[in-house]
Amino acid sequence: MLQKNQDSILFDHNRDGIDRRGFLKCMAWAGTGALCVLEGGVLKSYGLDDPAPTAKAAPSELCFVQISDSHMGFNKPANADVAATLKAAVAKINALSVPPEFILHTGDISHLSKAEEFDNVSQILQSASVKDVFFVPGEHDVLEDDGKQYRERYGKNTKGAGWYSFDKKGVHLIALVNVMNLKAGGMGSLGAEQLEWLEDDVRHLSKSTPVVVFAHMPLWNIYPEWGWGTDDSAQALSYLKRFGSVTVLNGHIHQTMQKVEGNVTFHTAASTAFPQPHPGAAPSPGPMKVPAEQLRSLLGVTDVNYIRKRHALALIDSTLE
Amino acid sequence: MYIHKPYKEEAMKKSRWSLYLAASVLVALAALPAAQESVAAGPPSAEVKIDNFSFTPPTLTVKAGTQITWRNADDIPHTVVSDDQSFKSKVLDTDETFTFTASKPGTYSYFCSIHPKMTGKLVVE
């Protein structure tokens, strides 16, 4: 259902046996999260329940998990208990055979930027076996106060509206903010100051450094009619062209999607709160009400696994079921 | 005279009655405008519905002084912000409203600052 318009993994650059059919099978798990393994610059996605990639994890590998769009505070029919589904995501992460080194949360932590919503998420994430969580804000986290509260909570050692970068096991990770100062009629926006910082941030890196970029709104134009893209993402990506392996992780659209474009693999994670319709499949991108027994199959976690030797990063999406 | 007397008395009675009637009508008439004013005490009003990530009607034309109310019928919060910042709502959760009285004629483009693809226009004549 989600995969109908899936245009990704048509290519098998690595001749690694990850065919489209197999990939779509993985996509059917979309919902809880994903495990990412990048191989030869191509990102592969496996279900968190699939033991194959994690069982092979070596000390030089980098494994981390992406969760997104927890929307704490949302209580409408699409999911009346978003705390329970976030807890289910954490349980899924805790059950991984190879513990991830950190968690990325790609925004919309809260639904209405309320202090108690942020507090609630922090409390639930405390029960995760992995303690390091890296955040970027979603538009729901910066309501009313231009992100002041967000930066007070999560913005230590960040620049501007909350962007930053760090290195783990030879992988350079870059957190971008594309939900501030949105212009009428536009989509996500990075802004000149952040673009300048990004250009400078990657200048010193060798082209063989694997780069992972994460931001809330998609950095590729998935569906501009619904604002699912970022107006100035092309410029950001132009600074990353020279790198052999670039992985872009986003949230916002509450469903998993993947695309490979040259050296860049784009991936969006499922929400832990509620699904949204496939692009254009509904009059609007509002929360999608599905039968209760189906909900957790549409929510998820993404597990990312970087295998140094093979220069590969694999992504595994798995549902909350 | 005799005939006239009762007639006169009758007439006087009648005229007193009419005076009373006239006075009550006057009182009623005087009260009427006040009553009308209290019904339409505020300025004329209009409503814009926020539904399915869009503003309906997308363009609203009103006379200066009209009070406009935006109502959010979506399960997702929205805002109403004019491009020139002449009006700006707080975040409207489901069923919350924002009211703005358009006093200055002109064309105001506005959008939802959370979902900027959502745009609308307010024309004040």
C-alpha cells in the first residue's frame, strides 16, 4: 500500500542481491523504525526483526537508530495514546541484538511545543538502553516562541536555530534545521546562514568520509503540493556532491520512503505517533485514521548500521508490531 | 350641548386613550433602535474555515470594519499570519478560533506559518 509509488531501490549498484521485491518486503514493515546499513554508498533497509545484518555487526561498525514524529500531546482518533506507541518504539530499540550507539530523533518531538510534552518524551526516552539522543526540531517543536524552548532543552553546543555536526566511528553526522522562518507558499527552509555553515563544516573532510545528514522535513522534493520538501535543499546537497557516500535521513511525512540519486541515499522514517497518507492519496496530509489493529504496522523505528570495511550503511525500517 | 357633552367627554376619553397609545408606541419605537443595536452591536462578521490544510473561502472580500473569524477544523494545529504581519494568530489547535477586525482597506495575503503551502487572501473594501 505504502509502496505503490515507491521509486527507490530500482538499482542494485552493488550487485548485492537486494532486489526491489526484497526491499519492498522490508518496506512493508514500515512503522516502527529502520535499521540502516550503507554499502558502497548505497543504503539498505532491513526490518528491525531481521537478525541478519545486526548479527554480523563488527566493532568497527556504527549502529544507530532513527525515530521521528512522536507528536507527544496529540490525542485525536488517529492515535489516542502516542505515549504508548513511543514506549513501544523504545522497547523495540532495547530489544535489538546489537545495541545502537545513539538515537536520532528527527523532530516533531511534541505536538504543540508544550513543556509537559517535551518532559513526557524525555521521561519515556530515559527507559531506552542507549542514553545518547540527538535531536533536530520539527515545526511542531518551535511554535509560538521561534524555538526558544527547543534550544534551551536540546540546543546546547549547537549553532543558529540548533544545527550542529559530530563524528562517530569515522562517520560525519550533520543535524540541519529546516523548519524556521517558513515563507508563504514555500516548503522547508535552511536559510543562508545555515547553508554557509554547512559549506564550511564539510570543507575539511576527505571525500571518502561517509556523511549522514538528518533534518525534520525531507531534503528532497517528495510532494511539493503538500509542502513535502525543502526550498533550498539543492544548494545544501551541492556541498555534498564530492563525497562518495551521503545518507539523508528525514521525518515529517509519517511514512517510510527511499530514493537513491547518485551518491546520495534519501530516507524518511515512519512516525511513532500516527501515519499520514501517501502523497496525493487524500485531500490533505492530515493524520490518517486506520483500524486500531493496523496502527502499529504503520508506525516505526529505523535502525542504521554503518559497516566500515565494506563502506556500507544499511537502513532497516521496522514497525511497532 | 347636552348631546355634545357626553360626546365631548367621550372624545376626551378617546383622545386620552390615543395619547396613551401614542405614548406607548413612541416608547416602543424609541426602544426599537436600541434593541436592533444590541443584536448587531458588533460590526458585520464573516468566517473562514480551516479544513483539510486549506482556507475556505480562499479569498474573502469584506467591508471595512468586518470582524473575521478563522476556525480550525483539522486534527493538526494551524496559524493565520498575514504576509505583512498586520495580523497574526497564536497556534490554533482543533476547534480553536482567531478573530481579526479588518479596519483598513486593502488586500492582505496570509498563510499558515506551520504549513506555508496553506495560503489565503483577505480583501477589505
